[in-house]
Amino acid sequence: MPEANIPLWEVFIRSRNGLSHKHAGSLHAPDATLALQAARDLYTRRGEGVSIWVVPSNAITASDPAEKGMMFEPTASKVYRHPTFYEIPDEVGHM
Amino acid sequence: MYTQALNAQALDAEPDRADPGVAKVEDAVRLQRFQERIDAEERIEPNDWMPELYRRTLVRQISQHAHSEIIGMQPEGNWITRAPSLRRKAALLAKVQDECGHGLYLYAAAETLGVAREELVDQLLSGKAKYSSIFNYPTLTWADIGAIGWLVDGAAIMNQIPLCRCSYGPYARAMIRVCKEESFHQRQGYEIMLTLARGTDEQKEMAQDALNRWWWPCLMMFGPPDTVSQHSDSSMRWKIKRFSNDELRQKFIDATVPQAHYLGLTVPDPALTFDAASGHWRHGPIDWDEFKQVVAGNGPCNAERMARRRQTEEDGAWVREAARAYAEKNRAKAA
Ligand SMILES: [Fe+2]
Ligand SMILES: [Fe+2]
């Protein structure tokens, strides 16, 4: 009988306090405890982190890149959300 | 961070598969748009549309690269228990552990293209997939560990630095991680060579002997000459590859010949000459028959490497089974 595949996890690492966790890569592990240990061995061999999150890959819902036009267009057309949209004389200065 | 499930959905959602005519026109348009993105140095990410050949080329290249890292642990692992000092032992152990990590980053990068790691490992174990020819040579003396770090990891660096700009995002990111670690590998190897080269006559002889045996196989690591190399055209157009085999080989020779001279060693190529006009070292003919033999499975250690890898897989089966059973039991308890 072929072996069942071992689940995939995504690894997020906080490189130092004050920074947020950032995606570092993926790994396979049967459970969360082993995923954490494997993440330590695989992604922090040179002091890359002070904290690790592991998340089952299939728990992540991702946006579809094919729909990115529809998904992100509204931000492109709303120039009035940016400070540069507003005209203020130079001598007023900025805050 | 792209699950296989997501990739499967993306494939199912391909429109108009039922009408091959429509699909063809669609594909031509998509292909052109894809090439424009590549030309604009945009990175391609896992769930983006990509030509089937691009996907297949990457799966083959990334998985072969991963297999090479994993098999590559064997020749060096051979010397861990016999390293001449604690300092050397700790360094070698850390290096071999890094190579395992490289293999795992790379399998993960390949998996973003919709294949399972288990499937890739099966291809290696069944002999269907290849790995770098260099790991089919034996490590006979401690000096070989120096030569491997200096030359084999040096050649890997030459290959991998341009791959940090590969058009496929996950591969490029894995390579950035790998390249950061390779520099330690290359330096610890050269330091071993330097120590031997400055040692007793016998030690210097050992260093020379290792260079003699590793030099030509290292030049072969870059693959067949450009005149006969397959796969290259589309790989270059799609910016999977940015330099040809011969270009990378030349860079490697130009970097390592002066390093050999610094060691006071002789490069085992009587035809080697410095071409002052171009500033390049010109090498003599490479024995491509030897390369073909090693790739075909007839190198000095092919059988040994595969037997060891298969044995390891078998020996680990009960561990994987136990870990799965334990995880299952805990899930049942929590439910
Ligand atoms: Fe490596
Ligand atoms: Fe390495």
C-alpha cells in the first residue's frame, strides 16, 4: 500500500521583536508540533527568527491572480485617497 | 504558500477546453501576454497562467536540483565521523545539514507547480529522475572534502546566482536562501585546501590528488557544450536560465584557476592557457563520453548512491508511519 502524503504547512517567521511575521517557505509534517520543530531546523539555522508560526497550507484562502484586475482595480482609480491629490500652496507647509 | 488544492482548482477552471479551436487561439494570446510579462522582468507566481512546457521544464529542473542536494549529502557525509578535528567536524556537519535544507526548499518550490513531493521522490527512487553527475564520484580522502567545498560548491554558486533572478518566483526565492548559505560551504572547502597545501609534503600531495580527480567532473557539472545542449532555447527565452552552459563554465574556470595557483597546485589540464586578449583562461577538451557514461548510470558511485537513498527511504518508513499514527490519535482525541 502506498504511504499517505504528509500534510503541507506554511511557515511564518518574526525575525526580531518589533517586526511582523513574514512568510519564509513551506514544509511537510504530520502535526503542528513536528511542523514547528521542522520549521526551526529548516528556516532558522542562522538566527533568522525569534518566533515561528506554522499554518496548514489548506487553511489558507488565496485570491485568484486571474481576477486581480477586478480585485484591485478600485484602489487604482481612487486617486483622491492619496495626499498628492490635494493642492495646497507650498508656503502652507505640510504636517 | 500555494497549496496543491489551489493549483488543481486553477487547472480545472481552464476555459474552453472542450473546443480545441477556441483553446488554441486563447493559448496563443495568453502565450504572448506571458512572454511580455517575462520580457518586462515580471515574476511568474504559482497560480498565474503559464505555458505547459514552462511548468514541465521547471518541475524537471527544480526537482533535479532538489535530488542533487539530497544525494549530494552522501559523498560528504562519508567523512563526518572521520573529520580531522572538532572544528572541521562541526563545519562539515552544518554544511551537510544545509544541503538537506536546500533539497527541502527546492522540493517545496517544485510543489507550487502542482506536483507532490512524494511523487518527485518516487521518480528519484525509480531511477526516472536524474541528479547532478558530480555526486557519482567517490570521496577517497579528507582532501576531497576540501575540493568539494571549493569546487563543487563553487560551481553551484556560479549556477545558482543567476537563478536568483529566475522568472519563476518560488524558485528564485529558494535560490536566494540557498546562495546565502553556499558562501560558507565554499569558504570552508577552500580553507581545508589551504591548510593541506601549506602542510607536509604528503598533505600537499593529497590536495593535488583531490584537485586532479575533481577538476574535470566539476567542469562537466555545467552540462554539455552550447553546441549540443537541448532545453536551452526556451529556458533562455523564458528567463529560467540567463547564461549558457559554456558561459557559466568559463566564469567558473576564470574564478578558480587563480585560486588553484594561490594554493600552489597545478590544474590537471596541460592545454590550459591564459588568453590575454580576452582575459579568459582557455581549457583543453572535456571528455564528454565520461559525462555521458555517468549520466547514463555508469559512473563510479551511481549504484551505491541510489542503493543508499532507497535504503534510507525504507528505513524511515516506520518513523513516518509512527508520526502519522500519533497525529491521527491526537486528532481523534481532540475531536
Ligand atoms: Fe546546496
Ligand atoms: Fe553547498
